[in-house]
Amino acid sequence: MKITLKTNSKAETVALGVKIAKYLVPNSVVTLAGDLGAGKTTLVSGIAKGLGIIEQVTSPTFNIMKCYFHKPISLYHIDAYRLDGVNKDIGLEEFIDGDGVCVVEWPNYISEMLPLNALEIVIHNLGDDIRELSFSSTDKRFESLIKSIGGK
């Protein structure tokens, strides 16, 4: 199942992330693809907010991963951009297959580590703060999410 929609501001992108979070359960994996500045981290900040995380979400580009430990569900935010062409044996699998929600920016750099049933989101910057987001997944767990946001 696949849908595409637009957000017209950063606030709308964050609000969409909040809505997405309502459908995520432990061991959910979300991949985010898009160019630099597409709005991936903005969407993740909305997901964090929807999970009840109050910490400010920032890009983990230089850290590779940031963990936001929270009950009932923690958020593991991975930015795989700097893993292109390097040894990837750094323990990411335990977070990808872990007990929280794992969101991966630049998933193409660690595709061999990711489950086939992830929720895939591709973000395109259309200028100003307008974003086009395409959602797809082969996992039935995400069907209701995709249907819900499709009615936006």
C-alpha cells in the first residue's frame, strides 16, 4: 500500500509525525529517505512528540544515533549517512531489532540491516516549507496508519 501527501509548513510536518507515532509499537522500524534539508529530522521530532518524548530532537548526523529513552516506548534515531563505505559492525542491529521505535535516516546506507517490513517514507522538498511525503509498506501493521494519513 502506498500514499503520497503534502505538508505546507514545519508545524504540519511535526503534526504528521505526531499522528504517525500513534500507530507505532515496540519494534517498529521507519525509514526516511530524502535529500539534505528535506525535513527528515522535523518529521522525527513530531514522532518523538507523539511518543511523549519532551527532549528536543536534533539530527544525529555526527553521532550516527541518538537514543531517547522513554516509557512506554523509546525512540532510536539513526542517521546512516556517514556509514557509506565504512565498517557497519557497530551494534546498530540491537536497536533496529530492539524494544523501541527505530527511525532511520538515509536507510540506503544500511539497507542490509533493515527489516523488509519497515514503514518507508520518502520526503521531497518542494520549496519553502512545503514537503511531499510518500508512505509505503508491505507490513499489514502499517495499513491502518497509511489509510489514516491518506485521509488527511
